[in-house]
Amino acid sequence: MKPYHIGFGREDLGSNPPKMVLLSGEPERSRHIANTYLDNTRLLSEYRGLTSYIGYLSNDKPILVATSGMGAPSISIVVNELIQVGVTQVIRVGTSGSIQPHVRAGSIVISQAALCRQGAANDIAPQDYPAAADPFLTVALVQAARELKIEYHLGITASVDTFYEGQERRESSANSHLQGWLCGITEEYRNLNILNYEMEAGALFKMAGVYGVAAACVCAVIAQRIEGEDIIFDSKENAVEKAIQVALKTAQSFS
Ligand code: URA
């Protein structure tokens, strides 16, 4: 049986099927990881832009690289189906916007847990169910960042449903009006020692808790919300590459 959205099934994964997936929001990032860093890469599906590959790390470990799409509804479908085909370890390789002055664009954030303000996540578990990363996978990400001498920040991430309204973007949004409860929310989160905004980790962590798999998240910092709303394209490629390197090194060493 091939799960509908990811477009591949267990029967497509061979006799030594991968347990781990590197999951990114963008199909282009999945393609880059698979084609640049894996051996014997094989495209599994491109249905709906949810591009997935199977390949092998340099130690011959099989691994999947898949695309989650944007936000909790999309990642919930993809992760559900990945678990159905045998995945038990998920590393999200994402992008995010810093909300702390010391978390600079170009660095990476490793999420230990998420504030989960995501509607789809409430279909998976109650609102106050913890959205916690797997401790072993998360420590492995930290270890990899240290060994690679990559600047990283470990802490709490805010996972929200919207890039504009929910992350308090006004100037770059089609509608500069924000609902009252969102006005000042970024400062509120800053004071709660939250490091960054992104749109998938919270739902992923809740799913991992409920479905009994391990999930972790490393994000490239590509916006500095203290200074502005825009994506800082000058540092995006480099920061994303750092997140990829940390994820790959973790994947290589994690059993
Ligand atoms: N992804 C987000 O969700 N927010 C940002 O600011 C950058 C990337």
C-alpha cells in the first residue's frame, strides 16, 4: 500500500528500509540534500511537491529525505504517512526567524521543545500536551554542531500557523491590521525566553510523543525579528547549509 500523499510505500524501500528521515519544508532543499550528500539516491515521489528520496550516507546507512510542505496541516500528513512506511526517527531541517538579539541570522537553533500554537496539532493531542523534542536526538544534534564548530542555540521555539499574522508581521503583510491578541506577542515570547519562530516543529513533536517516534529540529536562522520582518537572503544559503551539515552528521552517528 502506498500512502496517498507521500506517494511511496514500504515496498519501494528495499530490503534494508530506512528508519530515519531528514524532513525539510522546501522540495528544493530536499533535492539538494539528496543529490549532494547521499549515495545511490533514488527519487521516490514528487506528488504535490512533497518530493522524497531514498539514499545512503557514507557509512552505507539508508536514509530518507522528504518534504513536509509548509505548516502543521501539511507536516501532520507527511509525518503520519512516513510513520506508516516504517520511519521512527525524524530530523526537521528547517528555517526560522530569531526573536532574541543574541540569536543572529546565519546561526542555527536546535529546538528542545516548542510552544505549539498550531490548530492542526490540537487534532493530534490536547493543547496542553507537551511538544518536546526527543532528548537523545537533540543532544546528538548539539554534539554534531559542537564538533563541526557551528554556532548554535539550544532552546524553546515558537511554532505557529501563520508566517505573517501569527509572527506579528505588519509591514510585509497584505493586511497591516493585526488582531489585538497578536499585538506584542513577539515581545511576550522574547520575555518567555523563546528563541525563534517557525511553523512545523510543535506539531511534529506532539506527533512524535503520541505515535512513539523520535523527532528533533534544527533550523537555520534567516530573519532577525528584532531588526525587521524580511528574510535575510544574504545569509540564508550559508545558514541552511550549516543546519544540513549538523543534521547529516547526526544521522550518520545516530543508531
Ligand atoms: N520561517 C518562519 O516561520 N519565520 C521566519 O521568520 C523565517 C522562516
